[in-house]
Amino acid sequence: MGSEPRITSAVTVASTFNVAGFLLLLLFSVCSGLGAEEFSAHRIYPHLLDPREHPDYARRAVKPPSWDTFGNVTHFASLRGLPEAEGRLVDYAEEIEKYVNTFSLGDVIWPAYPVIFTSNLGDLADEIKRRNAFLFDIWGYVPGSGPGGYWQQFKPPAGVF
């Protein structure tokens, strides 16, 4: 049983949304009176983007993930908020279990920036790796913004990475 139901359900959901989206677009075009000329201006791009084909790909030290990075399977991002107490992440393994396996919301973890100020960030990274999940990035860093809002510029503590 393992991860097969999760992958199957994610693919089924993605396929259902693609078909449903197309049908809604078609229904909208018919109901709004768009003729064939107007409708033909809207196109669905059915091809996967490959960042390795972009001319800037080779000149960057850090490469964007490609289709191969994710095993040629569509993945979804989830889980931005992780519980904290007294400067430590708590119950993060249980949260990851709920998002990734119980509810099959996605195995690309996209935490918000406060995680880098916790004392056990390395444990979170180890847990994500142990589950063969992915860490997308740290959400909420906005260069040039000041303190006071959730999105802001900050300097990670020494040694956190």
C-alpha cells in the first residue's frame, strides 16, 4: 500500500482538475458568445517546461529543479506553517505525516521563514529527507522590506545553514 495510493490520488486529482478546467473554459466560451476566432486565441500549453533549455541555465551556480529532480512525476507543495514552542519546532514529524500521507496534499514542503530561527532546523531537514520529500524554499523573504510585516528582509543566524 505504501505511497501508491498517494501518487495515484494526486495524479487522479491533477487529471480531474485539468479536464474540469478545460470544460469550464469551453463552457465559458460557449455561454459568453465567443466565436471560433476569439476562442482560438486561448490556448492550453500542454508541454512540460524544462528549465535546462533556457539560455541562462548554464551560467548559474544554483540550478532550478527540473522534471528529472522530481522523478518525472508531478508533485504538489504544501505545509507552510509548522508549530513552534520556545524557539524549537515541535510535532513537525506529525504535521508532515498529515500533509504528505494522511491527506495527500503534497510532498514538497514550503515552510515560512520563522523556521530558520528555530534551534532544531536541521532536524526538520533530516525528517524531510528521511521521507524522500522535498524542501522547496523558505517562504517570506522579501529583500528591501523592513521589519513590521510578515514578509520582510532578515539575516539568518550564523551557522543555521
